[in-house]
Amino acid sequence: MDHLLSAADELLTIASTADRPGELRRAIDYVLDFVGPGFTVERFESNGVPSALVYCGNPRPEFAVILNAHLDVVPGSPDQFHPRRDGDRLYARGAQDMKVSALALAQAFRDTAAALPYPIALQLVADEEVGGRNGTLHQLQSGVTGRFVIIGEHSRLDIVADSKGLVHANLRASGRGGHGAYPWLGDNALLKLVRTVTRLQDAYPPPAEEAWRTTVNLARIETPNRAYNQIPADAEAWLDIRFPPEDATFAGATADGMAAYLGGFCEPGVTVTINHVDGPHHADHDRPEIAHLRRAAQDQGFASDFLYKHGAGDGRFYSARGIAAVAFGVGGHGQHGPEEYAEIPTIDPYYRALRQFLEHLPATVTSTR
């Protein structure tokens, strides 16, 4: 663990944000050097974003297990790229999300891959924080495939087998402008929009505490009107909708179907445009690989319960292809915030659980179908 923590101190100094492609590449190269020689390394690039896949032998097989790690981070203040330790905490941008887990995955791969009786891969990507389409999705579109995926997102050794899907939608309202002193002579587009949003909020009220259900966040509402004494003729709102796999209204629906459904809440003169859809992520909780991973974590003294994540992650790209994926990582807190940290006491158990999982998977699970 001293070796891994020393490597983490170096990796965390790399400001691998989306606007620094050179640093994204440097982070990937650093982890490849950490893994060391003796493996096949495939490099990918999509829209200037690098990624890599590491495995044994040639040609590339269908992998029984893929270990997925993203090395990009969200922007942070300069001091966050100078790691510091305070007791059991390692503070830095990316410590929790997810460079420390990435190194533990890399070490587990390096220490086991050559001796395992089945093929595994280490997948290093650098755009998860901005959507994942040029990393994990690009590799899948390039033919990379497997049967079970561990994504090293922070979970404190719990298992994330379910993550919400998302919809980004625009509501556009049209009315008739006029003088604000004579509202009966106009048709206020902003009021139409407010009434529409109110109906949606009544149907999907913001939860006061964590709840595994569909939520509708009003992200923006605006009008080009710039005068007190004008009736707005146009207005627009942005919606961020998050939905679990169980919500059949959104899960599996087409963009047109979603637009039609949301249109049912709209005032006359308000139209819906679906700008972006990502499906939810779900893996069968009863899969033998998941049971085996939970047991490995429990042997390290962790409960390894199921967590439900409300944000989207790269697991959705695997779910869309019928490939089971879970998030499983170290502990920590402060994701994307000014005091992000990883819990150092979770790192060694995390590595040991990964190694136990890989070295003791039953042949009935890993055999080629």
C-alpha cells in the first residue's frame, strides 16, 4: 500500500480535466507505466480523447471481467492538485472520484492477470466526467466486450448495481407580446411556462430526502424579454429528469414517446424538445459474479450492501448492450467539492477484495459461453 499511496500522490498532481487533453494523456500513460510491461496495450482515441485497454496475449478476446477506471476529473482549485494527508484521509481532486480506486484496480490487474485461467482487461478512460462517449462507449463501439464489469467509482466497498437514467428536455413557450399595462392585449409566454412547470412539479415533487424515484429538476427558465413593461412573447425552460430502471414511462421509451408524455403537462403554446437521453443502468442482483464480489468485500469486514446511485455513469453503456456492470470502489467524501478525500483505511481492503474476487471466481462463471 505504500507503493500505491506513493503512486497516488503523483497521479493526483495531474490536472486531468476535459480542457487539458495533454494531461488526460499523461494520466493514462502514468497508470500504464504503473502496470508495467508484459501486457498488450491497445490505445484508442475519439474526438481527441485518449483511452487504453490492457490485457494478456493476442488477439483481443471477449473478457470474463473488465476493470474500468476513469482518470479524468472535474476542475478544481490549484491547491487541490497538491495531495495532502490528514489522519486517515487523502485529500485531492480525484482522490475519491476515482484515481485512488483506479490505481488499486491497476494493481489488482497487474498482480493477477497473467496467472488467471480466464481473460481480464484493465480499461482506462478519460472522459467519464463529461459523458463517457469518447472513452467507454467508443471502446465498446470498437468491439471491446466482456461479461462482467467492475467500475471503480467510489462506494466504500458497497455494490452499485442500479443507476438512474437521464433526460434533458427543453420547454419552449410562444405567446403574444404587448404592453405590460394591458395584459389582456397580450398572451404571456412566461406564465404558460410557469403553469406547465408547476404541473410537472406537482407530479414529480422534489423529494425532501433520498428517494429512489423519478425526479424533475428545473435547471433554467428564461425569456428574451428585457423590459418591465413588456409582456413576454417567448420563454424557455430546461429540465433535468432522472429516472430509475423501474419507471416504464421513461425507461425504454423513445425520445418521441418522452416528448409526447411531457407534452401532456404543457399549456397550449408550449412545446417539448428532447435534447439528450441516457438509459438507466441495472445489473441483476442475483448474478453469481455479484454474489462473489460481495462475499470478497464481506471477508474484508465490509457489509457490501447494494447502493442506488442517482447520477449517471459509464455502467449505462454496458447495460445498453446486456453486459452486467457494477460500481465498486474505495470510500471517501466530498466528490467534486473543495474538500474531496479518499479514506485511506479502505484502500487495502478494496485491493484485497478485488484480488480475492479475481482469483476465486468459479469456472462455471468464467468459462466461455
